[in-house]
Amino acid sequence: MNHFDALAEFEKEFKRLSKKYRTLDDDLEKFKKILITTPTGIGKNFVIIHSTETIKVVKARMACRALRDRSLRVIYAYFEQNQKIDFIEIYSKGEKENEERERIKGYLKNQNPAHHPI
């Protein structure tokens, strides 16, 4: 049903974090299963930080067993029309306070050059 993809920056961050948190591969697979059924999430662990007719950018908390079920932050874009999710960023709240707004703006600009992001 859903197609998952990731930016190169996400892949790099994920690789670095997976060395630190050994359960991260499994944690991401469980997170993907949640996204397949509820792409924009449910509850307070999911916040839509940007929304247009075609794309929603969501900031979510992803449980990480290596962190004793505390969470990592995942930023992703959801395209409702073609049921596609692009992972944009993953980070630990302990390492940095907020998402990289410039990366999200750049990502959105690449999706629709005429669009003025955030």
C-alpha cells in the first residue's frame, strides 16, 4: 500500500543513530506499520507541521526500545494521492532541540518549485 523513501540526510542520521541504538532497525519497521494504517498518526505523538492539498509534513515521536521506550523524533512527508511517505529527518531530543526547518523548506521547494514553503 504505502511506499517509503528517505532523503540522503535521513539515511546518514539513521545509520549514525543505529550504531548508538541497536534496536533502531526494528523500531523503524514497527513505526512504518503504524504509518501504513494511519499515515498522519493519531494522538499527541504526531503533529502536522505543514499541510497543503498534496503533502503533509509530520513531526512524530518514534518509540525506541534501546532508549527504554523513550522516543526519537522523525520528520516525514506524506503524499495522500499516491500513498507515499518520504522520511526527512530523524534525531534524538537529547542531541538537538528542534527539527531543521531549512531542510524541510528545501525539501518542499524541490517537491513544487512554485510553492512557497512554511
